[in-house]
Amino acid sequence: MTYRLIAAYHHPADHEAFVAHYRDVHAPLAAKLPDVRAFTWGVCESPDGSRSPHALVAVLDWDTREAAQAALSSEAGEAAVADLQNFAQAGVDMQFTEVTTAV
């Protein structure tokens, strides 16, 4: 099983500063989360060139729901959550999902 956290960030006032903070500060914090099996992120684009609904999306995977919850409750998790106030003032939508692989 894979248990996934998807974080979809709203468009900030200063896109370049937002991406720089995410890349240089927040992503290294997230990469330290205990037992995370995969962590990917990317700046969003729309196929037709229009404004994407989100500025950036991050995906983190753990083996179980319990591992994800423990990671977010850990010292590293608390640091990552606390950092949100430093760059994600526009907001972030977070959701968890148990992943089903079809192919």
C-alpha cells in the first residue's frame, strides 16, 4: 500500500520568491520527514498556457497512513508545517489518499 499527501499551493503574490523558498528551504525540510518513500514537486502549468489552478504541487508517499501521521507529528514534520507561514500565505490545499495503482 502507498499512503499519499498531496499539497497544492495557491498562487502567491511573488511567484519567484515563493518558488525559491520552496526549493531552498521547504523542500529540504520535507525531504527529512521520517519514512517518506517518495517526494516530488513541480511548478504547475496548463496544457493550453492559461493560468493553472495551483502554483505548485508536491506529492509525498509513505507505506501506511500511520507512517504518514507519525512523520507529520515528528520534529521534522513540525518544522515543515511551521515553515508554511513563511511562504504559503496564499494558501495550500492538502489531501491524503490511499493510492491504488491501475497500471
